[in-house]
Amino acid sequence: MKPVAAILLTAALAGCSMVPEYLVPKTETPPRFQYAGNAAATWPDPAWWQGFGSSELTAMVEQARRTSPDLAAALARIEQAEAQSRSAASALYPRLGADGSAGRTTSNPGGTGTVVRFSYAGNVQTSYQLDLFGRNRADAAAGATRLEATQYDYEAVALTLNADIAATYFEVLAARDRIRLTNEQLRSAEGILNLLEQQARIGTISDLELAQQRNAIASQRASLQGLMQVERETVNALAVLVGQMPSGFGARAQSLNELQAPAVIAGLPSELLQRRPDIRAAEADLRAANFDVGSARAARFPSIELTARAGVTSATLSQLISPGSFLTSLVAGLTVPIFEGGRLEAGEDAARARYRELIANYSKAVLSAFRDAENALSATDLYNRQYQLAQEALAEATRAYQLAEARYRIGAVDFISVLDAQRAVFQATDAVAQANLARLAALVDLYEALGGGWDGTSLKQVSAR
């Protein structure tokens, strides 16, 4: 009995010490974002997409919550993790089972006649594994922590989905802007062509000028067809994000100019670690791996199984529940791993290596989050300046074109000057449309990089679905 007593004493002293102490990886955060500029120190609104002033965009985001396949898949992963968590936690409770049997035998002793005997038996058995070294508790805690990680993953999917819907919606409107501007430039070019055709009829210009302008118009028309295809493909992509069939789906808005650009709000860098669901998920995975280390270590120690069995047996059904037929037993079983060929040690080593891997993954997630935030903050400032400069360039190109056309009409310049000015206006117009898209897309990237204003309060709502 002394060895068993020593084992029990060791277990009592060990408690749950098989699980290493978990320490959140140290992460130094800067006092402010490098490219925050004049951004307010207020965290983004969780419904950040409403800041663009589009009721249509808001409706699409709300519909996607109900119909998006991506969110449905993420929710199913939560349900899987919840079931696995319950399964792991079940080892903390006793197991109860029951069985019964009935038998019939016949005999003919001494040839005097057939004797029929009936027998009945019923048993109830319960067993419980003493969690002396905390293996079951570690497994249950790991399951619960992985469930938490899948809930954070759901929030990350929702954040990415909202950002993708907004960005794709803006791309649709940008394509429509470019189509509209191309049509305007095409009408202007066709006006010049009419003038050239009149001059050609009276012999003041050669066929060269006509061919050059017709070439410019054909190029614009070809570009227009490509833009129309881009617009259609982008609308279809938006439909899939929202969770609808592309057939019959559409967006009413026609221009990015119908939107407003919300103010940049960055918050404090230290909050980024709590506001990014992907970082929270990485940290939860790390905690679960720490519990796995404790479970793998506890597996190398003895386990004790308590089994209690109670049953009844009788020759007749009426006596099955009589006191005289009642049998009980209580058994304690001790299992000690002596030689496993290194399997248990290898399991613990693998768990520790997995933990170190997740530490590195967590560190990378933090670094990537700050990279994303800094890139997005810089982009919101620089793309806004680019948009302003593109507008100035368009204004100057339009003025140059007007002057070139006026001088050409009076014969002060040749047609090449008009053609170059016309091409410059076309390029500047397209650059303005693309710069407008870039500045709005940068805002979407910023909100996504900052976690979209998420603060973790929606986890209970996700769990309740």
C-alpha cells in the first residue's frame, strides 16, 4: 500500500501544477501611431460603414449578416467547437450505464420430463476517473479556450466581410464614374471629329488628321467596353458577398460623389491588441496550447479509475427487485504507464513545440496588425492628397485642351496639339476617378486594420445564435 499512498500524496501536492503558468507574451506598443496625423484619439464606431452616408451600403451589410455563406460557415465552426468543448468537459463527470438480460434454459433430468428455467439480471454501473494530475481539467479548459478562439474568428470573418462589401461597392461606383467620364470625353472627341470632317470636305485639312481623331475615338470606345465589363463583374462579386444570386442584383447609386468621406479616427495603439479579433484569436489559441502541454504532461502519470456496480439477479421476474437478489461491488483500478516506447514523452514534446509555434504566430499577428494600421493611416493621408492633386491636374488639362481647341479653330496651332491635349484630359479624368476610389478604399482598409471598432461585446450574441 505504501507505493499507492505515495502516489496519492504526490497527486494531492501536485494539484493542477501539470499546466505551466500562462503568461501573456509581452508586446511593447508605441505611444501613438506614426502616421496618425490629426486623427482623433477615439476608437472607430462599430458601425463604421454608416459614416460613408450610404443607406444602400448599410442595407447590404445588414443583409449579409443574414445571408452570407462566409458567416454561416464561421457560425458552424463555432457550433463544432462548442460540441467539442462539451465533449472534453464530459470527462470531469462520472459515467453511468445500465444493462439487462433474460435467459431461458431447458433440461430433461432423468428422462422424467422437460424442465424450463428462466433467469433475469439487471446491472447499473458508474465509473469516475480521479483527475489527480489535472489532465481532464486541462483538456476541458483547452476545449473552452478553442471555442473562444472560434468566436473571435467569427468576428474576424464578419469584419473582413464588411470591409469587402464596402470596398467592392466603391469599386462598382468607381467603374460607373469612369464609364460616365469616358462617355463625356467620347462625346467631346466626336465633336472634334465633326469639325475635322467639315474641314476635310472643304479641303483645309488632310486625311491624316481625320485618321488620328478616329483612332483616338476608337481607343476610347474600346476602353469603354472594358470598363462596362469590369462594372458588371464587380456587381456580381458584390452579390456573392451579400449572399445573393447575381441575377437580378444591382446597386442603385451611380457615383462615388454621392458618398462622404468620414473623419479618420485611430484610437490609441495599445488598444489594437484588444480590438483586433484576429489577435484575440491567436492569443486564445496560445492559451489552449498551454493547456495541451499540461494535458500531455499529465498523461505520463498514473490514473485511477473508480468503478461501482450494482445489480440484481433472479429466477423469476417478480423477485427481480427483492432485497435478496441485490448485488454490489466497488473497484478501484490503478493504471501506471511504465514503458510506452517514448510515445508519451514525444506527445509532451510535440505539445511544447506547438506552444512555441503559436507564440511566434501571435508575435507575427501583432506585428502584422501594427503594419496594417500604419499602412492604412499613411494611405488615408497620401491618397487624399493624391485625389486633390489629381483634381488640380484635371482642371489644368481641361484648360489646356480648351485653349488648344480654340487656337486650332483660328489656325494658331496644328491638330497634334489638340490631340495631345485631348489625350491628357482623358488620362487626367480617369486618374481622378481612380484616386477617388483609392482614398475611400484606404478608409475601409483603415477601419479593418483597427478592428472595425469591435470591442468584444458581440461574443455573447454570437454564442447565443
